[in-house]
Amino acid sequence: MADHGPTTLELVEVKSEDIMAERRGFYEAFMAGTTWAAGATIIILVLMWIFLV
């Protein structure tokens, strides 16, 4: 088996300001998707109520 030397990791301090924009964007996309999914579900249920009953 090949012998690999030790790897060096460079650790940097992560501040909340650095990742806040990414998390906020994810949250906004998640909320938009949830809203659209709930709306689509309601529309499908109303259409089922109208055409199947």
C-alpha cells in the first residue's frame, strides 16, 4: 500500500457575517417553495372536489 505523507489543513475562523447571506437566500427559497407547494395542494384538492364529487 502506498504511504502518503501527512496532510496539512489550513483552518480559518468563520464568522456569521460570512455565511449569513447564503443562509438567508436558502431560507427565502425554502419559504417560496413551501408556499407554492401549499398553493398547488389546495388547488388540486379544490379541483378534485369540483370534478370528482
